[in-house]
Amino acid sequence: MCQCLSNTRDMCKGRQMPIMYHSREGNLFSISGNLTTQYPQAVGWAMASAMKGEDNLAASWIGDGSTAEPDFHHALTFASVYQAPVILNVVNNQWAISTFQAFAGGTREPFAARGLGYGIPGIRVDGNDFLAVYAVTQWAAERARTGAGPTLIEHVTYRASAHSTSDDPSRYRPKEEFEAWPLGDPIKRLKQHLIQLGEWSDKQHEDLEKELDKHAADSWKEACTYGTMSEGPSLDPSNMFEDVFKEMPEHLKKQREQMLAEGDK
Amino acid sequence: MAQMNMIQALNSAMDIALSNDPYVVLMGEDIGYFGGVFRCTEGLQRKHGEHRVLDTPIAEGGIVATAIGMGVNGMRPVAEIQFADYIYPAFDQIVSELARLRHRSAGDFYAPITIRTPCGGGIRGGQTHSQSPEGIFTHVSGIKVVMPSNPYDAKGMLLSAIEDDDPVVFFEPKRIYNGPFDGDPDKPARPWSTHPKGEVPEGHYTVPIGKAEIVRQGNDATIITYGTMVHVAEAAAASSGIDAEIIDVRSMAPLDVDTLRTSVQKTGRCVIVHEATRFGGYGAELSATVQEECFWHLEAPIQRVTGWDTPYPHAFEWEYFPGQKRIINALRAVLEA
């Protein structure tokens, strides 16, 4: 949440748009915002893991639309050639902003089928079935860890809400499409499954929802005390000159001095 | 000390890097079993193994992307792009990913990659084997851009680049791989053994990135140049008798402004020479810098001698290539102004 606010506790120090966060400790790589560029990077990361004799694996996710990028082809080619321990996921949520997955060729052949051309197992899974996603990911991870190579997983799902806060999906798709979408809400489906097994109840679910809502609201409130874009403590703008290089070169030192001397606006 | 041409010097640098650091890997098209189209990696796969010297698919974007992933996971990849003319499919990975990774993650992730790529003309390479795209990369914040002009610098700067924790795009002027070139294609080729910078230590040493070198002391005018054109400029000064001070920039980004300033303040006249096209090129940055730093010392408008603003023409290479005559004309222009 601090990252979304670009505040004094933002791990990106105000250099990235909301949700482009990362966690070194959590092994979550920096998100770039360019589409599919990180797919072949994950392959390289996985190759290095194999080179070092470690059993770590890399996983990357892209959308249906961005399978059309050349990086998709690079990732699958390099993953196949070097048998990299990587899980390549395509989250096929049907919509790339306003264009249906057909514009990436998804209605001709499933995205999972792209794997076959590269000699990579391609699996299509009901992306709204928590247990199916879990099982297939486990299987792919086991393959990666045991040196059996990469796996391509297509998660068939649906983008129920807008692409972003500035997007209005009613301009390009029927308003009621979401209700007609047959795969259902993945949380509701998992909940029903657990209730049927006798492992969960409506009451427990409601309590958990309340707890999580409160956790989110409290976290937001706390995050705001570390600054929002308009109020409270703020980052020192001159930090923009840091981390361009490991050590700041002369021309950046000079520009930083100039910025500080001239003040803002 | 040993006699080395630029290819042998680069090979020696990579050999040492592979021997000293188990995390260094080489990767690129034809660089492994075959040893590279210019032989820069010859014998290195045989010596260091297929897992250290990787032949890659023909996909420059994929090479740089996987190198980034490896770099983030603790490796120190040296990627070869076979010709600078082929670097554009990797442009997005270099500009949007490699150059910004450290900044966008506030220092939590970085990829210490060196991208080696042969550049420049004079080899009858036509428009797809002759380009000088350094100015496209110097415009990008977050990468270092260098171009050595001799075997000694090539080895020392490549070791600096590989050991650097920031990404470095390392341009190799291929016309002078085998010997210095004075701009006259009709003269017999001259080997590096006839040049003092063909003397190269066999062991490890570095030449720092960010430092220019004065290759000829002079008082009448300053020539700022790099790569192949260093040698053409030296020949132009010699044949014209003009007492020019010649600066080999070596490191385009970061730029050694101090050396430029001191020289131009001394001579008061400045000619900028590069093979690349002129408009919006790196020479414009040099010119602007000299103007900002030395305006009150300048006795004449700064001259630029560059490739023409056309695609590199195969059959008219020597009309395009900025040779001695054009450099001498520019020197006369600044001296007579």
C-alpha cells in the first residue's frame, strides 16, 4: 500500500506507478509495466539457477493479449533450447483492455497449444478453479525442480472488472457479459467446495471477509500516515538521481545540485 | 607484454574474466563452438565449457532478456550482439529493462551485463554491417557506453566493463580489429604490431570507464573523436602539419568533461569527428558540452565531421566515410575563422 501511495515507505522510492512493487526478501522481481519483457528474463533467471546447480525455479505471468509480443517467442525458444526450470503462465482473461483474445489468436488455437511447437508441454487449466491451478502449478514446479524443463500453463479465466481505474469496459463489451461467463467466481467456488467437504462454513467465511476487510482498511490508514501524494511526509525528490548507476556520476551530481538550487516548480 | 590485435586483446580479457569469476558467462550467436564471426571468443568454449560460453538462438531480444535474468540471479553475463546493426531487436530490453532496473527497484535488483557489439564501417558491409548507433544508446540514462580504439584499451576497458555492476554497451570498431586504419582504403593494411597500443599485458589490468585520453598533444585545435576515427584524425594531423590536440573520448557515457574542457580552453578551436550520422548524433552532445564549458575561449564555431545523414551506402562507402580530407578541411575552417 505504501508503494501504491509513493510514500516514504515505498520500496520503489516513488519511481514506479502503483502495483509495480517488488520484494527482494519475498523473491518477487521488480515489475516493469512493459508487456512480456519479463517473460524471457524469467527464463534467463531459471537458466542461471540451473547453471549454479540450484533447484530454484522461476515463474512468470503474462496476459492473453501480450502473447503476441516477440518476447513470448523468445521466452519459449530459450526455455526449450536450454530446458530452463521455468513456469510460463498465460492468464487468459479474455480481454486485453478493449480487444478480445481473438486478436492474439486465442480462438484459433488455445494459448496452451503454443507450447507444442516449441516442444514444451502446454496445459490449459480452469483458472477459476483454485485446486486445479494449484495442482497444475505443483506439477510444473516438480518438473522444473527435477530437471524436466519448462511448462506453459494457460489459465482460462475472465477479467470481471475494468482494465484500470480509467477504463470503461461497457464501451467495448456487453454489460451483462460478466454474469454470463460460465466459470464463476473462484473464491465462491472454493468456498462452496470447502463447505461441502465440511471444512468451512458461511459463518467462518463471513468472519474471514470481515477480518480481511479490516486488515486492508487498517493497513491503508497506516500507510497514509507515511504520506500520500498530496499530504503528510513526502520523499525527497532529489532521490531520483540515486540508483541510476551504482555510483552517481558527475553529470548527475551536477543536475541534482541544479535541481536543489532552483527549487520546485 | 605481448603483441595483440584487438580481437586477441578482447579474447584475452574474456578468458581472464572467465578464469577469475565463476559467475561470468559469455553468450551470443556463433560465439561458442565456432568462436564468433570475428573470432573474438575463439577457443573459449573449449577451454571453459559449454555452460560458460553459450551459443544462443538468433534472437537478440532473447539474448539480452535472458542475460538480464541471469544477471539478476547472480551471474555476470557478457552478451555479444554479432553486429551493432542487429542490436535493435534488443533495444526494448536494453532501454526499458536493463537501463532502468536498478532505479525502478530502488537498488534492490540490478543486472551487471556487458553487451559487446562490433560497429562502424569501412569493411564493405553495406547498410546492415556498418552502422554506428552509439548515440542512440548515450541518450538513455542508466547504461554506460564505451568504444575503445586500440588493443590495450580494448582489453582493459572490457575487463572494467565486465567487473562493473552497471550495464555497459561496449562498441568495438571492427575496421580496426586487425590494425589501425588511417582512412585510406587503398593503402596496404597495417597490423597492430606497428602501433605502441598493440603491446598488451597478458595478465589482468583495467582501463577505467569515464576517462578520455589525449592521444596527441597539440596547440592549434582540439579534435574530439573515438573509435576508428582516432586513427584517421591522427593521420589527418600528421599529413596536414596542423598541430592538433586529439582526444580519444573512449567513454561516451559517462563523459570525461574535464579533459575536453582543459584542451579546448587551451586551443580555442574544436573539431568533432565521428562515423555516425550527424543529425541528433553524439557529436551534437559533444558540441553542446564544449559550448557550455568553453564558450568564452572559443575562437571559431565548432565543426563536426561525420557520416552523412543517409543510410550507409554500400557502393559509395568512401564518399560517406569521414576521411582525412574532410577532417583537414574542418581543421582549416576552425583555424581560418
